[in-house]
Amino acid sequence: MLWIEKYRPKSFEEIRGQDHVVSHLKRAARSGDIPHLLLTGPPGTGKSVAVECLAYQLYGDRMAENMTVIQTADLFEQGKKYLEGDERYGHLYQREQSLLSNFKNIVRWYASIRPLDSDFRIIVFEGASAMTREAQQGIRRIMERYSRTCRFIFVTSRPSALIPAISSRCLPFFFVPVESRVVGDHLHAILASEFGDTSPLSDDDTDLIVQAAAGDMRKAVVLLQVSTGEECLGNLIRCSQTETGQIAQAALTAVSTGDMISAVRRFETLMIEYGLTSREVLHEFRTAVRREYNDPRLSIAIADTDYTLTHGNNEYLQLNAMLARIIAEVFS
């Protein structure tokens, strides 16, 4: 069994490193009423788990009937194919209508369901930043219409992608990267539970995992399980990298040597062969940069490109321009 599931928090008390947010959510749950919520923060910090704990405290055994989770990122990345393959939407999906119309119809239908033994039900949008502006405008109107019997919770690592009409209607909570001390204590507790006093890892090994996770508790637990099962600690960075991350690393190496053509080809590989969006390519590249360089010029170039891509400019052109700028300003 995967440890990220086995040791997934089942109550507010088990969520680590987010005491401030958890205390507010617990009070809201005890009061029996909550506003619309916007939960933001880096991956692996407990956003989705906190929503589950909140719903369980509000509804108990009725949680499944009173909460709907929409995987927004998957829906908007895969389009109608996702709706066709998900049995939850089989009775709602209409092939002749656009993805946007189907999305609004689905949200409206779930928002209109009468809550069971409660004053309101919850709709959760995981990966909410993937929604288009048109979809967010449609949700805004649905929020206004069903606010008495439905609460909307938006979960995202990129709150700037949400329009003001959405974010201003929500109470925001930010989940900070989990402190290294807290991550380390949690990893040692897992090792004690799994192996007792015969842990296969030393304190230095777990410290290395904590540093590689960089505040991502989920990633730390995954690396811990991998490290106890395989000979991977000798090269933990390689084990923790995804295939797309390795390609982004290769692009950075090409940039550092002034090889613009190779860097561009690797970016195109990520977008065409692996299906990553330009923002996802930029994220992988930024991760590689943070691992090897501490140069403000790199951060500024990446930030400027991220801002430009947000405003809908040609993604290939903007990524290529960033590579050229970095070569000229940093590695010339």
C-alpha cells in the first residue's frame, strides 16, 4: 500500500505544519457554517486533506452525499474525453454542446441538489486555476444563485489565475510549505511505525529526504517509501525527478552552455510529446533552476515570462524569448 494513502490525515489533528489554518477551519466547522473558501499554497501542504477533514466534521457519515469534488485541471486539459469517461457525468454530458456549456451545466446541477440533513452542501474545485476566464464567469453567476444552499471551495497552487469576481467572494487560506522539522518528525514517526527500532535509514538519510522535498510533505513520504525499498539514496535527486523534470534539467544544461537550439528542442519535446502546457514547462524549468542557481536574473526572466503567458501570448515564442534572454544576460 502506498504510504501517502496509508498515512493520509483523517482528522484536523493529524494535519502537520498548518496550525493557523487548521484552527480557523475547525472553528468554522464547529459553528456549522462556512463561507466560500479559497485554499492556496504549494503542492503537498495539506489543502485537499483539509477539505476532506472539514467536510467530515460538518457532515459525518453524510459526507459523500453532501460533497462533490470536480477535478478541474483534468476536465479542462482533457476536454470532452474526460467527461465521456467519467461515469459521474454520464447523465449530464451532452455531446453536441461545448466543453464550457457542459461544465456550467454540471456545476449548476450539483449546486442545485438539495443538501441531506444539512443547510448547505459543498462543491470543491481541485486545480481551480485551470479554469478558463469564461468558466469562472459562469461559476460566479452560479455562486450568486445558489449561495444559500451550496458552498464553493477552490483549491489551487496558483491563486492569481482566478478572476477577482471569484476570489473576492471567498475567504482565503494560505498553506505554507511545511517546516523541515515537522517533515522530519513525521518521517521518523512513519519509520518507527513500519520498522520499529530497526529502521533501514539513518538520520542523515532522512535529513536528505527532507531537503529534497522542500516543504512538500507528500513528496517527502513518497521519497521515504522509495528509499526504504530500493538503493536510491546514493542519487536521491535523480530518484526524485520526474521524466519531464529530467528533460527540463537538460534544457537548463543546454542554456548554460549557450546551446539555444538544444534548449528549444527540449522545450518543444515537453509540450508536443509529453503534452505539457507552457506554464507547466516553465514550472519544471524553474524547479531545475532553483536546484542549481541562485541568480536573481534567472528569477526575473522566469517571472516575466510567466506573467506574459498569463495574458495569452504565443507560448512557443515567449518560451524561446526567455531562453534567449537568459543566455544573453546570464550565460553570455
